[in-house]
Amino acid sequence: MANTHEFAKLLGTGKATGSIVKVCNTHASADLTIADHSFGVYRSHIGSNGSIIDINAHPNKSFGSSTTTLTKAGTDGQGGDGCIEGPFISVNVTAGVGILYFNGELIANGIES
């Protein structure tokens, strides 16, 4: 099954949480860098009692978090439009601007438009 999405937004440097399908580089000569991330299936950031929950806690299904830097080079011969496939439940973009493809809810600090 293909990794499909319903929505897209530009994300500058900052963090985003939600049902993120993939993140694509937007610039032909600048790298997109994700410093830390969590793979998984996003369900909510609100617990059954109304409290804010940790992104890696139930009801989300975490496949693991990492501080390993993910980079999609702007000089990779793809015109800067290469993508890093998810599914992600959180990403932290520390360099570049990416197009964030997602489904449902998205909580972001760094949305460009």
C-alpha cells in the first residue's frame, strides 16, 4: 500500500507532531536536516482524562525514537525534492525548509504557511 496523505504544509526549523507521512526537501541547494524524530502511528496528544501525553505513549504507537540526524541533501540530483518517508509521529527540523505531508491533526512550531 502506498504511503498517502491528505494535507501538506511548509515547515521551517522547528518541531512538528502528528500523523506525518513524509518530509520533503524544498530547496535545490540547501540540505533538509531532521535532528531527532519518532517513527510510529499518531492517534492523539490528549489522554482520556484531558491531559497532554508524551508523544511516545498510548494511544500513539511508537516504533522508536532517535536523535540520529536524517539529512536529505539539496544537491542529490533530484532538484531538492527528495523525501524522507515516515510514518513519523514527530520530527525536529533543524536546517532547511521541508514540505510536511500528513493526515489529520498536526501540531507544529515552525510552520511557514
